Amino acid sequence: MANTERQKPKRIVTKIGDVFCVKFSNNTKGFFQYVTRDCEYLNGQVIRVFKKHYPIDTDVAIDDILADEVDFYAHTILKAGIHFNTWHKIGNSKNVDEDGFKKVIFGQTCDTIDDTSSTYKFAEIEVDPLTNWFIWRINEKWTQIGILPDKYHDVVELGYIMSYLNIKNRMERGYYPITNEVYEILKRIPRPEYKSYIKDMSDGNEIYICFKGNFFESAVLPVNGKMTKVSRDEAVLNGMDIVRKKFSDTNWKAQNFITEDEFNKMWDSAE
């Protein structure tokens, strides 16, 4: 007789100190460690992501992973990444560098403030979110700081619960490819080896750009009414302004990001 009883989903257990591996599309891999929970932000699981990437078939000792420079910290949901095979656990270490994660500053903006002049208890006023920042350290109270001072621009981490795909994207690219006003302030700089492909309509013309790391590499853009492909060397030789364009100069929106295939299709069809 066939067994009609439904199988129970496998219980996923995660512990502080767990180390995880993430594989990337270019046959490399990176690592992160679950270091703590943040009771001040939805009890979110906080990870520290290490900067170095390794060839996919390289055996790496946990002590060597933890000795690497930390690239960034983030809140995420570990079980989701495990369930969707985005990362897998490779071991555990009690070395979570508590002194390190206690120094991390997270930040968020909010587009409303309380309307203290209203007779309604929960009335709010819409404001420019870049004038209404909240910052905090892990397990410490939030501080409403208003406009983010310059001294925080290079240190604040975006404080949301990041999906497993966003975590993988940032590990592989060096940035989150999402839409957020904070990137007018917190500049995104890609990993030096990563190529980003952009479709830009900001100046009224359709332009396709490839950046390698933070720097312009090539583009397809209108010249004399025709879509023309331009390499970095050609742009330098002809004194074109686009050669000075950096990825971090623009607050790219999610819809700006295209695939390598989409860019190559435009490149191949241009003159």
C-alpha cells in the first residue's frame, strides 16, 4: 500500500557562529557568518560577509575565512537562503568578532514624521526622506538624526531585512541592485572585477553602458542619429564626456540594470 502521508519539511536549524558558502555565476564562491540577532530591528539575523572570493573547487578552512577582511554587514533571513539553495552551511565558529559588529551603524530613511499639531493621535506629515534618517547600532535604540552628517556617508549600512537574492547580489556585485533614495548619499561602488550593465534614459536618449568595477568600459549610444558602439579607448581618444562617468556617480534604479546578453545584443546591432 502506497504511503500517502505527507512528508514533513526538513527542519532548518541555524546557530550563531554558523558559516555559509555562496556560489556565483563566474565559478567562484564567497562566505559569510551569522554573528548575532538585532532585537532593535525585528530580531533580524545579522551576518558579516567576507570580501575574498575563491575558485569554486578550492577548499578553504574556516579559520582562513574568518581571518579575511569584512566586506559588509546585513540583516537577512537565513532559512530562506538555505531553502532556495542560495547558500549552504559549511561549519561553525565561536569567533564572531563581537567587538566588530557592535561598531556597525545601520541606517534607514522615513518619508513621514508625526504631525504634532494635529488632534489625531497617529497623524503624519510627508517629508523628504533624505531629511529624516534613523540610525542605530545592533541591539541599541534608534536615533532620529534628520539629515545624515557627512561623517556617516561612508560607514552607514542600509538597515533593512535583505532577501537572500539581495545578499547574493551584493556579495557578487559589491552593491544591492535595488531602488532606494539613500543611494543619493550612500554611494554604491562595485567589486573591481564585476561588470555592470545599465540602460540609461536620464538625458532623454537611450544609452547602454558597461562598467567594469566603478569605471566606464563601453557603451552603445546615439551619435548623429545612429546607435553607435564606443569602447573606453575610443571615448578617451575622442574626448567624450562619458569616459569620466563612474558607476557610483548615479543613483541607479532597479529598472536600469540589464543583463550581459541584453547589452551584447545592442552592441552587436550597433555600428
